[in-house]
Amino acid sequence: MTDPIEVFVPAHVTAFFSVHRATDPAQTGSRGVGLALSDGIRVTSTPADTTRVTLDGDETTIDAVERVTDTFDVAAHIQLDSDVPLGAGFGVSGAMALGTAFGLNVISDHDRTENQLVRLAHVAEVEAGTGLGDVVAQHRGGIPIRVEPGAPEYGVLDGIPGGPRVEYLALGELSTEAVLSGDVERLNRAGSTALERLRAEPTLDRLMDESHRFATATELLPPDIQGIIDDVADAGGTAAMAMLGQTVFTLGRGLTDAGYSPAIATIDHGGVRYPDGDGSVFYSVGDDP
Amino acid sequence: MTDPIEVFVPAHVTAFFSVHRATDPAQTGSRGVGLALSDGIRVTSTPADTTRVTLDGDETTIDAVERVTDTFDVAAHIQLDSDVPLGAGFGVSGAMALGTAFGLNVISDHDRTENQLVRLAHVAEVEAGTGLGDVVAQHRGGIPIRVEPGAPEYGVLDGIPGGPRVEYLALGELSTEAVLSGDVERLNRAGSTALERLRAEPTLDRLMDESHRFATATELLPPDIQGIIDDVADAGGTAAMAMLGQTVFTLGRGLTDAGYSPAIATIDHGGVRYPDGDGSVFYSVGDDP
């Protein structure tokens, strides 16, 4: 097995969340809700003499990815390509860890289950301090509700049915590590209330209302983000901030109607997958019958 | 809301299983493994004065679907279209129940979560006696392992990573109701052993070996199905029977290599979804920005 293996992982915009820490990183995580996007991250793993990681062609170091590569006994070149910016609230580091786990599984012994690979990436992301809930959500796809936190053996997921158009504007970074290592009490109160309300009325309207309320209540909104959210409200829509990044998102045409030129995506229901096949002897869809 | 809502649900071929009954139909189900296929079932729900169900244009009655429509307080015309035959081991009745639940949710109050809709369809299918594990697998997509039986709040799912080519030949029906209401002890022993072995070595090779072994050990194989499976083995492949139907399936090119002209599909990772949108005010991907 020396062919490159490409893995697609959807970007994940967290709308609101609360933090749940435990001694075991697999039991650590977040509750909340988010959107898995048709825009995402491609991770290509190729067997190599030494392990190295490149992002859009440049050598890089990503803690969560390194923690994943360390657990496999194969060396590989991990190529990362992203439709969305890093550090802007799209769960890119989690996606990279997850895509690396699914890729290295193929080029090593190809003998782990999805839950084992999701757990591995979740733990790597938690230990790196760069995220708490993106990995499990990205694996599920859709509009995942993280009902209980943690890796698959502990976490409980649900979902809001639907596949709306999503618009987003990414303005810049916000350090997840800084926010998560700070005082999270206010954030947890706001996140728990939002989740309770959404579960009582699990609709897309309620999702956007609670997302907007959470962003306001947690006082995480930079002034320029607040300005855009206000513009969308003035145009009759509801926008919120991606947690955690300087990114505004709406469902439908909220940003467009307010005069912005956002990126446009849909909801991705597929979660993690191998778009060009998993390299197994069984894969040959493109062959003539 | 009077527009028709289309829901796609992947067909699900069960490779092997064991039966687990409980007083509560939500806790009743099966353990085992199967394949969610890119071929599937489309369920179109349109508000109407009285509820009626049509399959490929003809009026019909499907117990699991009726049990779902009975729980909603809207009347609708449910149009069913299937890429695969009924009663041949593709989980069509489960898919129809699931697609009906997701469709009626949209044209009624649009306020249930995915787990609630999956539970509803699972219970309908169990009570109708037409299936035990297809609904939860079809919702997940991919190559789902049913680790623990039952609806989302009870069941535990995992998956084999990968997206191989799947070939299948559907020869005819086999009554799920007749087999499930008969003596299932031998079947349960064979299914439990197969699952144990697959979980110890969760690979596609092991999946096919255990599927083939299960089909043989349960003595459910009609002679013509056995003949095709032998032909595939002679050509160097591994085939098995879809549980429960007179359908032979292989991964890769097994049936083609043995000289047959099978239907060809891939693995569907998306599970249940609305290909043309969910009719919400937020849906307008096709619009110009």
C-alpha cells in the first residue's frame, strides 16, 4: 500500500457550547450544537520515510495531528488542504486530526473501527487544547447536537433534521486555547440554557435565535462582528458568531440580504469519508463492470 | 407548507445479525453489520385531504409506513420510489418508515430531532414485524455495526471505515416475518459469533468472510443462491446473502468476475437526507448569492 489516501472531513461551525472537563480526555468534551459544512478539509496521507505535515504545501506543525501520527507505527507525509481558514471557528484542527486518523488507518493495518478512530482524534484534540466537540460532530455530519460530551463510548449525539443553505464571513482568528483556559462559567451557563431551549424546540429558527443569544450573552463578540450581526438583523435575518473564531454565519440568505458577499455552503450529511476510495482491494467503482 | 418534501434513504443490506427482543419495541432490535448503499428509496410527502400511500404510482399498504403516518396529525400523500426490490433484503420497509417520518416532520410542525424520528420509524418497523436493525443503520449510513440493539437512546453503533464498490444480484423475496417469527436460536448463535470475530478484526475482508460463514451456518441459503456464491468463490471472490432476501452481494468485482451482470452501487455515507431541501425558509442553495 503506497498510494496516497485522501480523506474529506466537513468543517464544523459551533453555534453554542458548554465545557465539560474530566480527568480522562475521552470523557472531556462539550455539549452544544453546530453545523457540518459542505466546505471542509482534505487530508492526504502518503507512506514516507519520515513523518511530516504540510498545509497548502508549506511545512507546518499541528499539535493535534502530531498526537495522532504518534499513535500509528507508520511514517507518512500528511498533506492538509482546507476550504476554510484555521482558527476562525470551523473546527479545522479537529478535522485535520480526524482525517489523519482515518488516512493512517488505511496505510497501516486498516483494522480500526470508526469509533476507535474518532476517539483517537478526539483525545488528540482535547490534549492539544484546541477543541472539545468538533471531532464527534464532524464524524456525524448534518446539524449535530452534542447531548452528552466526549468520545463515542461516552458522548451522546442527536441532530436537527434539515439541510439549509449556510452563509459565512470569516474575518480572522480567535484563540480557542485562550478562551477555553479562561473563566468559562458565564459561557457554560449561557451554553446550557441555549441547549435546554433548543432541545425543547428543536427547529432551525430556535437554533439561530439561541446562537445569537449565546454570542451576545458570553460577551465574546468583537465590535466588528457585532456590527455585521446587527446589519443582518436590520435586513430581517438572524446571524451569529462561530465559536470560536471571528466568523459570522447565517442560514439562508441573511448575509447576502444585508449586502455582504459571504461564502456559501450547504450542510454536509456524509461526515468523514474517502472521496477517491479507501485503497482496499474491494474499491473499484470507476471500473467498467 | 404545501410543497412536496422528498427524502432519500439508503438501502441497507444486512450481512449478518442476531435478534434481541424486549417488551419495549424501542429496546428490541438486532446486533450485526450491514452496508448502506448509494441505491435507495425516495419518499415524497405531500399534504393532502386524506392519507394514502403509493409505490411506483400504485396504491399500496405498508404496515410500518401506516404506523408512522398514524403518529402525525397531518394527512399526506406518501409516494414511494425504490431503486431496489421489496422483500429482497434491502431494508426497504424500514427505509420507507424512516423517509415517511422525516417527510411528515417537515410538513407538520418540523420540531422533532433526528433521534426522535429514528425511534419512531424503528418502533413502527419492529411492531410491523418487518425488520429489527435497518432503520438505525440507514440513518447512520456507511458500513454500520449494530453493537447494541434498539432505537438511538438504547442502541450503540460503530462502523467499518471505507467505501468499497458493492455488487448485488436480487433474485426474489424471502419473508423476514416468517424467519423472525421462527426458531432464531441457531441464527443468534451464528450472528453473535460473527460479530465477535468482526469486532476483533474490523476489516472489509473479515466482514465478507463472516457474512459468507453466517449465510452458510444458518442454512437460510436457497440452492440457487448457494450456486452463485460458489461461482464467486471459484472466481476468487467472496459473496454472501443479504439478510433476509434472495439477494447475493459482493464487495469489489466478485459477481462480475464470476460472469454475472450485477447491479453496481457504492457505500452511502450520508444516511437520511432531503436532496431538494427541507422546505424551510432557510433553504435556498440554488439561489444566486
